[in-house]
Amino acid sequence: MIARKRASYTDTSVDARGLGVSRSGAVPGLLPMPIHPAIPILTTARLRLRDWRDSDLPAFARLNADPQVMVFMPKILSREESDASIGRIREHFDRHGFGLWAVEVINGAEFIGFTGLSIPRFTASFTPCVEVGWRLATEHWGRGYATEAAGACLGFGFSQLGLPEIVSFTTVANLRSRRVMERLGMTRDPADDFEHPSLPAGHPLRPHLLYRAASRQT
Ligand SMILES: CC(C)(COP(=O)(O)OP(=O)(O)OC[C@H]1O[C@@H](n2cnc3c(N)ncnc32)[C@H](O)[C@@H]1OP(=O)(O)O)[C@@H](O)C(=O)NCCC(=O)NCCS
């Protein structure tokens, strides 16, 4: 079973992971955010971004144990670590009304990975912020799925959440991920390059690049 601890919106005054969440569910500095009792479903031409199911766990664990998928992550994940990460993803949805959606192909594969919006837990010059991110199984690379799903997430973040900006970041060598950011129209300023604080000094994945997308309404 996916571990899921329901967050209480009525007793939350500050989100320790970054953005503050008021008792009404509003994020300071952003438009008032309604409380979401259920995970919203986003649909694109080919994809459905949906809530996680217990049946996703084995496929997600396979993806997280694939060295090719995880080459730019600090490590591959065990089955237990993979299952636990879904629990954290669902807590993020409960708390904020958005998160990393499970992605399925309409009339196709029931689960290909995740794409979504999340609030980074570390502190950097650009935090607090909302990040768009993705991780797909290798057999679904090269079809434009990540860009298509992430485009829907940006649209949701700007139009439904009223976010003024959404960022994305990756280690320098992750060219596939950088290409997704560029295809989305996100822009990079070298002045925003940063050392990821969760990785130790000298770690080869530590140097990161930041890409930004701004709401067209701002
Ligand atoms: C990052 C990642 C999601 C990118 O996947 P991807 O398939 O390269 O990216 P997209 O889904 O946007 O697909 C784009 C590719 O599909 C091709 N494509 C095929 N059909 C397409 C279509 N209908 N529309 C758009 N692109 C299409 C594009 O030409 C492009 O190929 P290219 O990069 O060889 O030129 C994937 O490599 C991944 O999951 N990596 C591991 C996890 C990871 O690193 N996450 C990011 C951490 S910061």
C-alpha cells in the first residue's frame, strides 16, 4: 500500500519545506490557493497525468532501479525507497494541491513515470520556488512525452495556481533534461548556476543549472 498521511490544512501555518501555507491554504505572495480534496487530473493530446495507484509501485521501482534513468541522480533506489517516495509525493499533493503526477499514455501504457510540480526542500538563491520535473522509463523516451506532460504542468501552475514563475534545474551533464527545459521555452541565465546544497562539495553532480519560465500574465 502507498503510505499516505493526510495533511491537515486547518492547523498548518507554515510549510517547513519552503513556501508558507496559511490556514486558508493560500501561499503568501501568490493568488489564494483553494484546498484540493482530490488530485487534479491533467490531460494532454496523448497523456493523462493522474493520482498514483498501488499498481504503479512495481513499475516505479523498476524505473528507480534503472541505472540509465538514475544516472544523474545521487543513487538508484531500492524498492522500499521507491515506495516511500510515492508516499512523500502524495503528502505534497495533500499539502499543496499539486505535485508529481503519475503519467499514463491514453489508450496505451498505464504508467510511464512522473511529471509535475514540486517545492524544493533545500535553500538556494532562487528558493522558495515551484519546480517542474520529470522522470520517465527509458522505453518511453524520444517521443516528446516529457515535454508534453511538463507543458501541461506549466499551464496548470500558471493558470490554476497563479504562480508568477516556475523553475527547473538539473546537473550540467543532463543534456536530455536540459533539452526538455529548452523545448518548453524556459530560459537559463548563467548567473543562476548553483552548487546543489544537498550534494557534498566536489560531487560530480553538484554543479547545477537553473532554468526559469515566467507566467505570461506577469
Ligand atoms: C529527461 C527525460 C524525461 C527526457 O526524455 P525525452 O524523451 O528525451 O524528452 P521528451 O519526452 O521531451 O522527448 C523529446 C524527444 O522526443 C522526440 N520526439 C519524437 N516524437 C515527438 C513528438 N511527437 N513531439 C515531440 N518530440 C518528439 C524529439 O525529437 C526528442 O528527441 P531528441 O532529444 O533525440 O531530439 C528522460 O531522459 C528521463 O526520464 N531521464 C531520467 C530522469 C531525469 O534525468 N530527470 C530529470 C532530472 S533533473
